[in-house]
Amino acid sequence: MKLYAIIPPLCMLFSQSIIGADVQRLAGGKILIDSVMTQKMGDSLSVRFLINLDSLILKSEQQLVYTPMLVGEDSLALSPIIINGRNQDIRYKRLAQSKKQGDALVIRRRNDTSQQAYYEQSVPYKKWMRQFQLSVKEDLCGCGNLQDQDTTLLANFRENATELGKITKTIDLVKNDKDVEITNIDIHGYASPDGPYANNQRLANARAAALRNYVSGLYELDDKLFTFHATPEDWEGFKKKVSESSLADKEAILKIANSSLAPDAKDQKIR
């Protein structure tokens, strides 16, 4: 589940070449966005600000992702900011380069220390940028597991208790912060490649609906906040698991998985 929280924007109007803005608070006031400056330099717009993490306590497994947005007559997403706890930062550094967000500002939070980071990005200037708002989108992600051929979400199945706890904690954090508004809850359902494609499509859709029903049962949320996506057969996840395994014939399996065969034909040939 992806939950996007839009932090109240800072308004920018190009009456001068350089513009400052008031402090913006994220993570319940634990992160401060300060010294915001925007400057038109020829054909480019420069956006700069200071990120103050002094009050932020981040668990070792935790990750926060923020995306600054220029919003006016049009909109533009800037490079994201990724703030990692200790273990999360180690895992992120071990990722293949292709799986990293190459343009992101990545920060490892060192708890109980004074810590600031400087954000700067230049983008091609457009006419609509004469007047815009600088907003920050917070992307918090959780997930839920279901039994392989089931569409009932079991709170105590596998790692569900932990993952569902992350979801409820995230929603509670946002709902209890008067400076943050929930604008969208995006749920993505998955099924494994095992079995007929049509059945897996049903499972993926039903699992997304199951998580939505679980969340709706805990909170009074407008149905319009929810959007759904489904991946009937998660071949990318399957290939990753096979690649990391010690299977003797994994190269042959991967060759089939990467082929242009139809999903059911791949499944049958691998069997």
C-alpha cells in the first residue's frame, strides 16, 4: 500500500529573482525544511533548501521518502529525498545500481546527533514557474501477505502482524498531524506465477480489495482516496528469488522466465 501525504505548500511568486520561504515541517514536526531559495538563472530554475534532522529519531529498519513538487498551472516532481535508518541504509547501499533512485539525495540518519543536509536541484525553466507552490510528497509503503490461494487477509499470517502494524502506524501518524492531509491510498495486489493466469489475475485483484477492506474497517476514510493496481503474475519477483537461490537448474528456469512465451506456457514449461 502506498500512502501519499501532501505537506502544506510554500508559495512562490517570481516578483524577485530569489525567493525565501518559511519553515516547513515534516514527520510530525521532526524534520524541518528551512532556508528555501528559488532562483531563475537563464533557462533554468534552481531550488535549494536545508533539511534539519536534529529532532528525528529513526528506527534502524525505517525509511522515509519525500519528493519535492513544484505545483502551479503545471507540476513537476523533483529528485526524491531518502532518509534511512542504519540497517535500511546498509541494504540500500547493497542494491544493484539499476534498483536505486540514481538522482535521489540519500541520507543516513544518525540518531541523537545534530544533522543537516543541503538539497539543490536545477530544472529547465517553464513559463508556468512564474508562480507555483513548493510541496513535499511523503511516500510511505507497507504490504500484506495472504495465503497462496486465498483472498482473506489474516493478521497473524507470516509477517502480516508486523507489516499491518506499519500501515496502521503510518495512517495514525498522518491522521494525527494537523499539518498533513491524506490525498491518496494506492494499493497494489500481487499473485505468484504458479497456476493459471486467469486465476492469478482474480487473486491479485481480490488481495488488493482485501487490504482495502482491512484498512476501511479500521478507519473512516473516503472511498475516493483508494486506488487499485494488480500484477496477476509477479515474474520479476519470481526471477529475483530464483537468481538468489542455489537451484542447480536456475539458469534454465531464468531463461524460460525471460522468454516471450505466454504466462501459462512459461509456468507449464518450468514445471
